[in-house]
Amino acid sequence: MRIWSIKETFDAPWSTVVTAQMRKYPNEFNSTVIGADTIDRAVDAAGRLYSKRLQQTQWELGGLVAFVKRAIGIDLNRVGFALEYTIIDALKRKMELCS
């Protein structure tokens, strides 16, 4: 099921964009991603790199929800998981990412 999609073109060297994407989590600027593990990685006959990564996130609910949480003593923090699939074609300088 596709909910939405986006296509971006970055004004930076291709190698910089791809390296940044592969190293993006965890980082100090996005504390909601608490873990990222590579599940599978392979290179096909055409030289394309296929990666599958699992990301663990934790969201803290704020505002009125945080007040209700404290008042009734229920933990409403949410832990979630996302699968990220990446195909990197260095010859065509193309990267596809789905999560």
C-alpha cells in the first residue's frame, strides 16, 4: 500500500547524498529513532546494492496527552518499527528508498 511518495533532487555530490542517507540514524538531531539495524544487504549481477534496514522509533506524546498520562498513570509513549528498503545503482547514480 502506498500512502504517499516524494521525489527529491539534492544540490550536492551524489556520493555525499548517498553516504548521508546510509548514515542518517541514529543521530543527535532526531531522538525519536532509537535504533537502526541492517537486516540484509546484497549486490546483484548489475552491481546494484540492495539493503533492508529495521528502524526502531519512540514517540513521546506531549501537551494535553502528557497531562492525562501523568494524571491517570498510563504510559502512552509509543514504540514503533519501520522497514526501509534501499537500492543504490552507482553506475546510473540513482538511489531508491522505500520505508
